[in-house]
Amino acid sequence: MSNIDWNRATRYFLLMDFIKGFGLGM
């Protein structure tokens, strides 16, 4: 796995976690 793919995957999962937290917050 290249470093670029790892960063992209991490950013994607962090974004999904943020959306989940925001949805639960509302």
C-alpha cells in the first residue's frame, strides 16, 4: 500500500466518523 493511498483512506474514514458524530449530535 502506498503512502498516498493510506492518507486517502485515513482522510475518508475520518470524514465518515465526523459525519456520524455530527449526525448523532443533531
